[in-house]
Amino acid sequence: MVRVHSWELIPTSVWKAIWNIRTTPKIQRFLWRACAAGLATGDAFQRRNIRLDPICVRCGDLETRVHFLFGCTFSRIVWFGSNIGCNFSTSPHFTIGDWISSWRSLSHLGKKESRSKITHMSFLCWYLWVSRNDCVIGRRLWKPEEVIMAANSAFKEFMATKSIASDAFVVHTAVQQQWQPPEASYIKCNCDASLMLDQHRVVLVMCGGILLVRFFVQCLLHWSLQIFYWERCWLYIYVYWICNPLAI
């Protein structure tokens, strides 16, 4: 009998949705592990015959991945009190994969707003997991409003960082593509270059002619940030001004 793992039943679209979330890599890996039954929850301990209490430390029910994220009373308060303001179904057949698949229903909000909402939800999931772990090991007891505030703060910081990086990219691209006409006393000549190592020559193609630079092997060619440094070279320059560059 062939054993079928739970993650093999999850559609490919769910995995693609996880890796396409606009969030931090650690949260993407966390959601991936949640879908693949890779989190250390109570039901996972039972499946592996590990003698640890599988009960939720907050409400006393059996702790599953769906329970601590959506079904626990603590989690419900967090989701309802956050800016997301939603309440999830906790039917026995509801899975995290179903929740991720439901993200497609947010398309009516527009691409920007739907992506922002999904990012916000990913941070809420992460801090629900962090607060759960702190509670299990006795490090700290979080209040629902503290989880909401921590998730909101991390979400806003993440989005601000993305916005700054996007603005810097746009400005950098605009500066590189900007073209200025030459002054009246200058003539602008468009050109291109090609380095032919096998023939030991450099060809500069310009409007109206070709500049052919031929040099012998006695040179040391260094690559550093796309800059060529030529040392100990004998250069023989032949300039041919012709109408048709193919004549060379």
C-alpha cells in the first residue's frame, strides 16, 4: 500500500500563492511548513507518538494547525480585533490550504489592496505562532491586543521598506534613461563596441564609419566591474571612414 502524504494532496496553486506573497522569507517558510504539516503542534506530537500534552494551552481543545491559527478563542479575538476584522470557519474539513486558496476572492479589492491585505494576514499568522510558542515554553503571556499591535507594527515597517526600495529603483531607472541633447557647439555621435578575443581586436562602430583597434597578444586583460585595464599593449590603430561598415 502506497502512503500518501498530506502535502501531496495540496494543489500546486497553493504553493505558488505562498511563494508569491509579499512578505518576509521566514513567514513564507512558516506558511509552507503549516501547509506541509511541519509545525510542532499537539496533533503532530500525537501522530509521531511523542509523549507531550497535545492540548491547547489557551483553551484546552486539541491543538492543530488550524486550531491555533483560526479556531482558538484567542486567535478569533485577534482576527476580529485586527484591521482584517474577519471570522473563519472551523469545520473539521477546513484546512490552511483552503484558506490560502480563498485569497483569490480578494481580487475584487484590486491588485494593490488585495496584496496588502494578504501581507497583513501573513504577519498576523506569524505573531500568533510566536505568541503561542512563548506561552508554551512559559516565556511570556501575550494579550490579543499585543499580538495585533506587534503584527501591525511589523506590517507597516515592512511596507514602508518596500515603498522606499521601490521609489529608489524608479528614481535610479529614470536617471539612467534620461537623455540630454548636446550643446550647439558639439556633434553627438552614437557608437557601439565589440571585443573579439579570438581575433585580438576591438571594433567600435559609429555612425558614418568604423574605428578598428587591433593589438597583439602582449597584454594583460583584467575584468573588474566591466572595466578593461590594458597593460603592456602594442596598439595599431586603423581608421576607415566608409559609408558601409560591412566593407571591412
